[in-house]
Amino acid sequence: MMKAALFAILMTVGCSDPGMPPPIGDGDGGVVTHQDGSSVVPCSTPAATCPCEDAGVGAQVYCGVIYRVSGKHVDCSPGYLTCQEDGTWSACTGAQVYDGN
């Protein structure tokens, strides 16, 4: 119980993200309608697998906080989409740590 409470505190305090949630993408290209009636046009903002030709290869866009849990340790880092050579945005990834494997 104590471990769960500590984990919850670390996730909400140590790695809080005051920004907006990551953009929404839709694989079939149709308009996404949410339960509250709002809708969004897929790829109108950068999202994984969406086109990024205008940004240029290597361009990065912030997409939220990425959490990584290793045993009792929690890391968080800013996540970024990266424009790939195939002209699409990558998945949202954070800092990478070499763990010796």
C-alpha cells in the first residue's frame, strides 16, 4: 500500500505536465467526434504517422511527458515527435537511457 501511494505521488508531483495533452491522430483520415460533441480533423496538428513534409526531416514537436518505470524508480522527460525521412511524424518518445542490455 505504501509503495502504491509513493508511486502515485511521484507520478503527480515529480512528473506533472501543465501543458495540453498530446495531439490526436486518426489512422483512417476521418473526422474524430468526441463524446462531448467536439470534433477534430486528424493530422491538423502533428501526430504520429501524420505527414510532416512542411516541417523538414529531423524537426521535432513537443507531444507531452513520457514516463518510464524501472522497479521502484520513475523517470519522466519531455516527449517529442520527430519528422522522419519517410515524411511522417514518429511516435512520441522521450529521453533514452542505456541500461546495459
